[in-house]
Amino acid sequence: MVAEKPTERNGEDVVLVYSGSTAGWQSFELLENLMKEALIAQPQVKVLFLSRPDPRIDALGQAFPGRVDRQWVRPAEVAAILAECDHGILVREDSITNRVASPTKFAEYLRAGLKVVAPEHLGDVSARVEREDLGCVWRPGLPLAPFKRVSPEDRRRLEQLALTTLTKRRVRWRVPPSVGGAAVSSKTLRHRTIASGFIRPSLASGKTIATFYCDSG
């Protein structure tokens, strides 16, 4: 079984972190392949899963003793743990949905000062990672670039980029007579922008009748 407390880190260690579910739709097989490739080829790499217990994570820990950890923490603790790592892992299968996706996890990793490891087909994320030096794009069958610790200067750059281009903001709109199929009067609408790009109406209380989420682009 993997350790549930972080393995002690020395000055040469590079920590890759995956934060999220290990359910089937999150492509654990692809994630496992990437982790194994990095652990085999790069002895300085250690891996942290911020996930619920999973026997597949245990098996990976048994194959690489002392180099694979798993923790399940409160949401309020996640940001501080991410900030102690170097590279955040985004892995998705190649599908129509993922080719147009823009995961909010991308912004979360950058806000913590992490570089991002993304597949080559993940919406606009993959191209942006390479164009703006935000990490690396993983192409199965090709060697991974050597992982290095993220410098303080790079951490500040990544944090600032997340703040200026991917942070939620709010504007105020007028609600039309019907929102998302729910009949409402013409009240104020809070319009919050995030990186996900999906539009989802939800009813709220008080003067704000509904909240919409849309792309900041």
C-alpha cells in the first residue's frame, strides 16, 4: 500500500501530482502509463495522488517503493499541497468531448505555481502549454522530456498568468423572462466567468435569480 503521508523530499526530487478522481472516465490507464514512464526513466521523479484510496494506486506504489504517495484531504488543504509539487498531471482520452474541453484543473495547477503535463489533444490547453512554456505535452510513444523542479521565478510567472487570464470575474446582466426553462421575472443576473467554457444555469436565492458559467475568452 502507498504511503498516506508525503515521502520526505530531498533537493533533487521532482514531484508530479495528480489531483482528482481515479474513476474510469478520468482515464486511469493513461495516467498510469504516464506515471510509469516517468518513474522508470527519471529516478528523481516522485508521484503524489490527491485521490481517494484505489488498489491501482497501491499497485503502483508497490512497484515503485518510496516514490508514490496518496492523500485525501479537505478541499481547503489542496492548494497548499499543490504548491509543494512541481508538475500537475492532466490526462484525458482522445475523444470529441476532450478535443474541445478546457478543464478547470488547468487553472488550478497554474494558480499553485505548477507546470502542467497535458495530452496533445486536450482542447486549447495543449497548444497553450507549448506556446507559453507552461509545461509539456505528453505524446505516447515518444520520450518524455526530463522533469525539473520549478524555479521560484517560474512559479511566480505561472501564478500571475492564472490570475490575469484564468481567474473568475463577475459582471451583472439582466435576466430575460425565462432562464434555462425556469420562468422568472426580469431580475438581475450574476454572470461569472471561468475557464471551463460550459454554460450551466442554476437558480439562486435573493435578488440574484440565476448564475451562468461561461468562457472568459
